[in-house]
Amino acid sequence: MAYRRTPAVQARLDAQSGSIVRAAMTVLSRDGFSGLSMAAVAAEAGVATGTVYKNFSGKAELVTAVFREVVTREVDAVAEAGAAGEGRTASDRVTAAVET
């Protein structure tokens, strides 16, 4: 019988992956792309380097996850700024989205 992860185990693994992505964002903002290493991310996240590799196959996959997280935040902010609301004209909404 194949091993199936329980919801609790999957939640813990997802949280660990999220923590690593946030640590990578911190390292990127502080040290730039050239300073981003799996070891630096592991140190920032408080995990072993092997744990980072267990979650991400390499720097490219980790940076992709960081990019996805950042873009999602930006898209959400623009969508919120451009959302319809009482008394907001289409022009108001477009202006708010562009300013965001």
C-alpha cells in the first residue's frame, strides 16, 4: 500500500515550503540575486540546506516560487484597487489600479 500524506502532514510541508520562499524573498531583497544561495536561504529560514533542496530542486525553481508569490501579491493589490465600489466610476477604478 502506498503512503498517503495526511492533511496535517501536508499542511506542515506546505508551511515549511512557504517559510523557505519567504526566507528567499528576504535574502533577495537584502543581498540581491548574486547573494541568493540555497545555504543563505536555509540559514534565513532556520532549516538545513538539504531541507531547502527537499522542497525545491534548485535555485531556478526557488526563484520561480518567489516570483509567483510576488506577482500574486501585486495582481491582488491591483485587483483590489480597481474593484467596483459604491460611488466609484470606471475612471476612478482604472486610475486607482494604474496608481497601484
